Amino acid sequence: MNELTEISANITDYLAEQENKGFLRFITCGSVDDGKSTLIGRLLFDTKLIFEDQLAALARDSKKHGTLGDDIDFALLVDGLEAEREQGITIDVAYRFFATDKRKFIVADTPGHEQYTRNMATGASTADLAVILIDARKGVLTQTRRHSFIVSLLGIRHVVVAVNKMDLVDYSEERFREIEAAYRAFGETFDFETLEIVPVSALKGDNIIERSPAMPWYQGMSLLDHLNTVEIGSDEAERPFRMPVQWVNRPNLDFRGYCGTVVSGTVRPGDKVVIAKSGRATEISRIASMDGDLEEAVSGDSITLLLKDEVDISRGDVICASDSRAEVADQFSAHLIWMNDEALYPGRPYLLKTGTQTVTATVTELKHKIDVNSFEHLAAKEMHLNEVAFCNLSLSSPIAFDPYETNREMGSFILIDRFTNQTVGAGVIWYALRRASNIHLQALDVDKTAHADLKGQKPAVLWFTGLSGAGKSTIANLVEKKLHARGRHTYLLDGDNVRHGLNRDLGFTEADRVENIRRVGEVSKLFVDAGLITLVSFISPFRAERQMARNLVEDDEFIEIYVSTPLAVAEERDPKGLYRKARDGQLKNFTGIDSPYEEPENAQLVLDTVGSDADVLADQVVRYLEDNGYIGR
Amino acid sequence: MPQRRSHLKRLEAESIRIIREVAAEMKKPVMLYSIGKDSSVMLHLARKAFYPAPPPFPLMHVDTTWKFREMIEFRDRMAAEAGMELIVHTNLQGKADNINPFDHGSSYYTQVMKTDALKQALDMHRFDAAFGGARRDEEKSRAKERIFSFRTAAHAWDPKNQRPELWSIYNTRVKQGESIRVFPLSNWTELDIWQYILAENIPIVPLYFADHRPVVERDGTIIMVDDERMPLKDGESPEMRLVRFRTLGCYPLTGAVESGANTLEEIVEEMLIARTSERSGRMIDHDDSASMEKKKREGYF
């Protein structure tokens, strides 16, 4: 521990020694007042990683925010955000660094509150070990179960349970054994590779660095001794070679390098490799680097590969060992953690990023939610913030992956909201769904072009969106009449009418609204395929669903028409008396009143209904179709 | 994580991966180059990431006009050696108003000549990503920051609402005007930086090494008189002392330490027995424990 003051005379030797130290990333988690931050503060302090000026600042802060009177409050050392210091809680994960004479450590201090579960998952995703704190006075709580579950879900195989505040239960062995038994009773189900349970007092330093004389009955290792010696099995270098291509380096015609980080396995010049998605095979010719060519690269290295043959490879491809390719699929089952305030609905499209691949993804089926406190499986139609569910996902195009269990890097993904760009979910892949590959699309001889040619028009979806009472149906109706009069082939899908038939089983919850639009989108797609100019008049308040409908057809086959009317005007018109009912509370989730309308950002046409006649606006739509070649003049 | 690679190799690989991800996914990235040791390491890593090509983005230095002269010379030399475009930006309004650390105080001066200047430069060039050399071990609010740290169109950081950042999957999506600050050295410690400089023989500004330099002492801080613009107080006269710098910034705001260390080995040794953290040489951090968080929320790096 005193390495800093006993630096050997030869600094070069010392540095070489530093180089060869082991390395461990771990997280600490526990409930609100279990003392996580105090524990980390204690580790930093006792391993001499706190400097004098930081200590002085700490003493100042302890007087201001601390909860320990004049004693130094170590928690203030890690709770770095003003809001955290004021509220005395940890909100976001903090990364801290310390070293012993055996290992270097990165510790992620993660929040205990249920509403910050996503931040705990962030810390856990890069850790190899978890220290779960339990307050000796309180014993195993639901939070303890939740933390253990998240830790297990994210693939952490090593757990230390620190039963803290032993000083407050008079260092009672009986109390400790009771908690130990309670934890083991459910902890067993997670099948952790190692599970140690240590009685400690972070505040007093008992069993943190050295075994404490206050608990002679405890025969195990101190917390730090355990962290110093626990074997973190790492066979990634022995696993099949994988390197997702991150960047193609082409400085000149003679050099074409594929840059990326080896996520598993080992690679050497001469190795036979295959590109996961295309199946093209080749051989490694060189591993280039600024320090000269390398003879070998292993899991974790960021490298530049040169190949023997000219193979078409770009970012998002995965170079694999030729005798063990990654799986390729566009549908799979995964555990998902939802991290956004706005709920997840099956059918809504998100961006999915895994390794260097980004595709569009939708959850096609929520199999079940998991109660993170009781581990019960619950039926679910939607997912809310911090919930975990097992689900099926469907992608816009196939990705290369391995199950998370066998490869953490190849089996993990995040979901990104396409409009807010927020990271809204994180998932771990279990297995590909085979059924996708068993349903082959039937190729039809009379295709879309044939249908359209016969009608002498270019089919498209005219998607009218806007508030209830904005005038969508009125305008769509006029447009159809005008097109019909000109001998064009059309069909009008009206929101209210469809809800009487195809969608009569759907209500007005967000989940049902998503499904409502999905079905209408699919029907429009079929009509476009049949060569029709399809008019859709739906409130369709959410950008995500309109985007989903757009994605079903070709780019130039979707014309978004925003019928723009201020809420006050629409409410005054109120042709069906719906606003009045909504205001009276008889109608729930009414767009504009207690459910939002998200204005289009890139509509092809915006029709301003205030001060314009519906007939004039309809002509505007027809002109757009003429100008863009959908119909002849 | 494999245990077969040394600690430094692992850090190097992680940083290179981060740098490449930005080049691959962002439209117009830039590397903030502050000329200090961390910037030197970051530049070295960028060169490794794209070798044999030069890094596919420019370097940018926000020049407050109060940097040490030796830093400026070093900056120009390194950019040329890396084959990278160098953008130097100064807040011209601030310069015209003669905003300086002596008359206006370190806080206001930093706001105008560093934070505002940086925002001006990022807006002017429409950069959507900017690399910075900050490390999580430097300061409490930095320990909380993501590697890919989202900024609004006004360059503001919202520490309570950061994007979750899992595994090594980085969300790089931004809308027009928004940007991401990227910190490839997040997981390095001060010791790692020095060890790496030593191992890779990375050039650093000579001010890090001990030399006899003209200094004055104010409130216990040793300030180098780098040019004639520094107003001397009554009875103050610069004296030559053997000093060096643990961190580099604007010379009137950077405290020197008395030291005879003039090799990298001696610097590392001195650092290992030091009992004061490196940022204590920077005056802007002293005001309040939360001052860094506040500055960062306003757009400071």
C-alpha cells in the first residue's frame, strides 16, 4: 500500500512493475444510504489516492453538506454533481481510479435509487465484478434483489456482497450470518462464478483493507484482498476471432486498411478470414501500425488489417475467423432495459446500434416484463422507464452478432430514438429467430410497375396528418374527387372509417394508436403495390409512426401532407363535438387536449387552413402530383 | 477484458477506438489542442489511429493571447509534424477590449477568452464533434461525464440528463447545431499519461522540465513572468528560480512548482511522491467546489 512513498531507486523498474499489474473494472451498488460512496472514498483514502488539497476541499465541503458533523464525509468525494451534494444521493455513475501493489482499478460508483436504474446499468455494462452493499441493520432489501438481477443480466460473473455498517450492529456475527443466508438463498439462482460475502464498516475502515480485530469471528479475506486476488476468467483471446470494421483507411492506391478493435480472439498474418454478412473469404496479409507491422493482435487491440484479396468491405462488416463465423439474422430475441421517460411500444421504429452497425429496429413482440424486485414474469403491452423485458426484435436489414453470453461486444446493442436522438434502451441478444428465414417472400410476376403502367400513373401514399377538425378529411375528399374526375385510380383510407372495420378492436391508448397506424401503413403499402394513389387521412400524432409508415414504401412513394390548423381554430370548428367531450373529461387521450400532437418536421406539403379555402388547398395537392410526375397534366 | 495486454496498451486501444468512431460517424470533427501533456498524448493517439494517413480532422487551439511563448512555438511545430491543419482562434472582441487576467479577474477572463472563444470557434466552423483531453481523475464533475458528452446548440452540458453510455457503443447522433464533446482520455490517470509519454517518447513542451525561470510569488503561488505585459506590484521584482510546471495554461494563471526534475523519469518520480493534485496549480478551480461543473454547463471544456 505504501508504494508511493517507497518508490524504488530505479524508477524504470518501478514503471515496468506498474505495466505488469493486473487490472479490474468493478461497480459498487446498493440502496440509498448503504454507504457506497463512503466505501469508495475509504478505498481512495486508504490507498493514498486522495491528495492534500482534495482533502482540504473535502473538509470544507463536509462542514457545508456533510452528514457527519466535523468528521470528514467521504461520500462528498465521489458525489461530484452539485445536485448530488445537496440531496446527499448519487444520481449518475462516477468513475474513480486507484491502484494497489497488485492491480489497477476503475470503479464505477452507481446510484441506488430505482429511478436511476439506467445509470446503474451504464456502470455495470463495462464491469467485470460488482460490489453490492447491504446495510447490516436493514438486511436484504428489494433493492438488493434488483441490483443483483441487473448485474446478472449484464453478464457480470463475479459478485462481492459487502454487509456494511457492521459497527452499528455491534459487529454481531449472528446478524451477519442471517444476512449471508438470506442473500445466498436467492443469489444462487444467478449462478455467479464467484460470490463472496464480507462484513465491513466503510466508515470505520473495518475489513476494507485489512481484516478487522473488531470481527475476529470473520475468517475470510478483507474486501481489498479479495479485489486484489479474485480471478477474472478472461478467455476472450481464445475465442473465435472477430473484428467489426470501424473505418476504412485509404491514404493512397497501394494501401487499403481495415481499422477496428478486436472484440474476441487472436489474429496473425496468414490467418484465413471471412466477412460475416457477405460470406466472402480472404486472408490477412499484414497488421499495420505506426510502430511497424505486428505479428499478432489479440482481443482488445485496436488495429489496422490489410487483406490479401480485394474484397468489398465497409464499416459495419465483421471480419471473422473463417472456421467460426458470427451469426447473421434480422430477427432475434433479447432482454431489453428501457431507459426513456416515454414508453416503448411494439411496432415503433428505433435505431439499433451494435458494434459498428446501425439499422432500424422494431420490437415485434413483448414476451414478458420482468419484475426486477421479485423476478416474476408479467404480461406487457408496453415498457416504461427502468423496466426490463424479454422481447423479439425485427431489423430493417440483417446484422452480424453472437449471443451476449458468449461475446459481450458482439451481443450487445443500444436503441436510439430517431427524433430526439436519445439513447432510449439497451439490450443483450439471446438468439436469432429462425422463422424469419423460413418465410420467403413469394415473387409475383405481375408486380408494382406492371400495375402502375396499366393505370398510367405513379402510385403513392398521400398521408394527411393534423389535429382532429383540421380539415384533413374534407381536403382529402376533394383531392380524390378531382383525381377521379381526371381518370386517376385512387383510394381514400379515412381514420374514422377504418376504425369501424379493420381496426375496430383498437382503442386510443398509445400502444393501440401505434398498431392503428401500423395496419393502415401496411394496407397503404398493398394499395401502392396495386398501383393506386392512396389517400390516408389520419390524425397520426406521433412522428415515429409516420416515419414507420414512410419506411414501408419507397422514398418517393410517400408524400406527407401537414394540414395545419391552430388548436383553438380546430376546437372552435369541432365538427363532431369531440373537443367538447374531451374538455369535459368524457374522452381520454384526445390529441391536442391530453395527448400531444408532434408537428411534422419535413412534410412535403404544408396546408395552412386558416384563410384558405379547402378547394384551393386541394388544387395545391393535385398540382404537387403533376409537378412531381405522379400524374400527367 | 483480456489480461494479456498491459494497462497502457489497453488504454491506448480504447482511445484509438473512440477517435476512429468519431471520424467514422461525425460530419465535421475537430481536435481541441491545448498544447499540454494530455493534448500531446491525444494527438499521438490520433496519429496512431489513422496511420499511415494523417488524422482526418484539423487541430484547433483557442489562443487567449496569454499562453506561454514556448507553448505557441511547440504548437506550430507539432501540427506541422502531424501533417494536420491548425486552426487558431482568439476572441477578437475580448482582445479588442483588452480582457486580461489581471484587470478582470480569472473567472471573467476565462469566460470571455476561453469559454466564449471556444463557442465562437465551434459555431463559426460548424464542428459537430470536438475532442478534448480531459480525464476523469482530474476533478469530481469530470468523473461523472460521459466519453461522448452531448452539448445543446448553445453548447450547454446537462449533467443530470446525460445519455446512458453502455459497453463501447457510443451514441453519436446530433441535430443541426448540436455537438458532442469527446474525451478519448477519460479513463487515463495522470500517472498513465506520464508513463505513456515515457514509453512512447512523446514530445512535450519544455516548460514541464525544470529550468531557471523569472518568477514572482503571489499568495503562495509561483507565477512566471513570461513577457512584459505582466504588471508587477509595488516592491515585486522577478527572481530566477529553478521551477517547472505540472500543468500548462495561461501563464498568469498557472502556478509553477520548485523542482529540479529535468528528465521524464524524474518528473514521474516527483509526481509519485507529490501530495498535491495537479489542478491545484490552476487558479480557476479554486473558487468553489462546484465551479468546474458550472463552467462545463456553460460550455467550458
